[in-house]
Amino acid sequence: MSTFCLASVRDNQADSLVTTSGVPFEAPKHYPAFSWDKVPVYMMFAHDDRLLQDSETRKIAAESDFICIEKNHGLKPFGDAVLGLEHEARAFKKLKPEIVVLGYLNAALAYPFTRYTQMLTADQISQYPEMKAYLVSDPKTGKPAQKRGLYGYNVLNPEMRSWWSDSAAEMVLQTGADGIFIDQMHGWAWLHGSTNSQAVVDGVADMMAQLKAKIGSDKILLANNGAHIDQVFDVSDAFMFEHYNRTVTHTKEKLLEDWQLMEKIADAGKICIYRFGAEPESGSLLLEAGRTGKLNHKKKWAELSKEQLEFYLSLYLIGAQPYSYFQWSWGWGLTTGPLEHYPEFHKPLGKPLGKYTRTHPDLWEFTREFEHASVWVDTDKWEAEIKWK
């Protein structure tokens, strides 16, 4: 699709997209294409050992207009995930010029996968004393804190914030990416003490504000689980709802809050990504197998993912707004969902015919109508149904 045609499509979409509170959604030119014709799908993935094959690039490009190359992609072939991002962004845009490709950087954990962070490891950090000051310390030991063997950033250090935002901006501007996904907004608040809680929020917000200023208004800044932080909301273009634990991120009360926040995001002309992953039942083989089981039991994970999709897709559809995207997988790797075929993503959906309806103030049943689908969900009983017309 030519640039002229794509702009025309987006202009037409902007005229027809309205949030459930009645606000017209006017999408900037650098946003991905959006349509209610089918479920709008966002994808995010990486492979530890290799780059994408041509068939994989074609499959993903056919499914989505909005993707992110995850944290360690390209590390083995290139030794630098920045080069992995650059390679895949070029490949996708050659195949589909209008696709929007994001990079990845973490705002809390120092993953050593990029040229900017490769020295932030236990065996190298002593050679970089100036960067050791960028790391958050454990107040009990005075040594750099670690989580899963990874160091963390000290968001109270203004020099760290400047370096981090410079690095993230360079990743975007030098790779041809259309923006960047920023993970983890917590700032290691529990290590800084209650007296510094606001300073931590301010530090995270400053990192994001600096980054947005450096990448410019025509690039997308996507904040993971950051929409509830006012200063982050103001400077970001997009937000992910990463639902990683049913008792923490998607209780029935939290889901209702999600749908309300999704409306606020859309009213502000911003993008939303509603992400879920398949969840094994307590005591199941897949749950006991842990992270390695996602690779060793791929067939069973794929079967579970297809069985559970209807329920989680229903949760998305109840609250979906213009420029709300759905992400579905059972991990963050290339082989944990993005290459699977889900028939629901290829069925006609059509525009929503109104906001969701709560069947009774004391119940947790919700319904919503689309042109080609009727959605019902009970977030108390954990049941749902989509009737495709």
C-alpha cells in the first residue's frame, strides 16, 4: 500500500471511529492501521537463537499491522539485539510498508542483550565503575540488587535517566523502528523506602518524558502497565494491560477498572493493548513444568491456548475501543503463540453497536453487541461465550 493510500485509509477511519463515551478518535499518521473488520491483533515475539524465516515474516505480517520485536531477538546471530531489531524491521517493511514495528527496552531490569547494556553483568560491571552508579542497591547489603540474576536501574539517579533515555531513543532512531515498548514501570520502589515513593514515580515519569522528547512526536512510546501513572499517561502514546496473574491483574474488580481505563485511553486518542496468556489449571503438568515446559510441551500449550481463547477474547471485546488491540500467547517467544492459527482472528467482527451492558448491579455478567458477534461474559463464574453471526 502506498503512503498516500495508507494516509487516506487512516483519514477515513478517523472519521468513523468513536469511543463509547462519544469522542471521535482522530489517529495520527504514525499510528498503525485499525479496523473493526476482524479482531485487531498485536504481536510481540523473539527467538533466542535465530532470525525469522521468510515464511514466519509473511505469516505474522498477514495477521497484524502492529508488532514488537522482543528483548533478546537477534542476540545470537548478531551479538546485539539492536541489530536484530533493525534486521527484522527492514524485513517486515519490505514485505508490508505500512506495518508498525516497535523495539523493546526495560525500564527496571538491565537485560544485557543490547550494545547499551551488555556490560551490566556480574562479570563485567567492575570494569565500568561509572555505570555501576546507575544500578539500584539492596539497602540490606549495599550491593547492587538482583532479580533472576539481573541488575536493576536506579531511577533516582538523574545521570542514569539521561543515559537510559539516550539509549532507548538511539535504538528507535537508528534501526528504523516506529517506536518502542517500555517494560516495567515500578522503579524498584520497595528498595527505596516509603519516604521516596513519590520520587520513584517522578523518576520513572522523567525517564519516559525524556525518551518521548528524544524520539519525537511521530514515534510511538508504549508503556507497559503504566496508564495509571498520570505523568506517564501524559507523555505516552500507547499502553499495554499485561495480565500476568489472575489474582493480581485480572480479578473481576480489576477487569471492570480495565474497561473504564480503556475508555479513558481512547478518549485521549491513545492506543491500548489488552494482553492475556493461556493459564493452566492448578496442579497441571504444564504449570509444574514452568518456563521450560512452554518449549518442551508446545503442542499441549497450543491446545490449551485454543481452548481458552474464547474466554479471554471475550474480556477484550467487552471493553474494546478504537485502537484497542488484542494480544494472545502463552509466552513472549516466537514459538509460544504468534505462529499459531486462531480461527477467531479471521472471522468478521464489525463495529461495536454500543458500550457493554452489565446485566444487574449485583452481578458480574456483561454483554456487548458487535455487527457480527454477540459477547457474554461472567467474570465471577469465569465463563464466556461469543456467538459469531
